[in-house]
Amino acid sequence: MMDLTFSEKIYKCLIGKVLKFNEKYENQITLGQLIRIYKRGEKAPDMNWQPRRTKAQWAMARVNMFLRLASDRKVTKDYEFHDVDVIKGTDKSHQQEEADPFWNFSNLDFTSAHTDLLLANVADLEAERYFFPPALEED
């Protein structure tokens, strides 16, 4: 089996989420949107650290919450204000923006995020790394 780097694993996981979402829902999302959401999610543990929660779990939990928002499924009211700009297309690139961290996730949100990471072969030991996505040409 090929030894993939952390960023490659996360990138492939996000691609899979885009493909699965776009097959199922009329509202289409882009890889660029999920990358922006993931990068926003990496900031949460800097503001609200919790034991046994990795940077990647925070980020993937935010990706999953965004997917619920984009599919018009129920999300908490306080979350809607954090990433609706990405759905509307009024956000900046992940390199330029300063988005507020969101940290009001349930244990189920973290469990789902952890499962996604394990399925992407991301071990807990590497889940504190930062995701460095490749440059995207156009969403």
C-alpha cells in the first residue's frame, strides 16, 4: 500500500465527500468549499481545546456540519452564521479569510468525524497536523 501523507489523505477524503454529496443532493458543493471549511475547522482547538479531540477531528466535524447545512438538513442556529458565506459564495479563499472558530459540536459530531478520519487512514497520532491542500484552479 502506498504511504500517503496526511494532507493527501485529507484531500482524498474531501474529494470523496464532494462526490457523494453531489450524487445525492440537488445543491452542489465544490472541493474548494470543503477545503475552506476544513481549514476553518482547524482553528477551533486553538480557542477551545478539549482532551482527546484532535485538530483533524475538529476540522472534519465542521465539514460534516457544513454538509448538513448545504443539504438543508437541521443544524444548530449558532452554526448557521459561521459558514453560510461559503454556501452563498461570499467567502474569501482559505488563505485570506479570518473566520470565527466554531466549537459547539456534539459527541456524535466528533465520533462521526473520527470515523471519517479512520476510514481515510488518518491515525490519531498524525491528526494534529495541518492540512496543506494543493492549489485549486477554479471551483
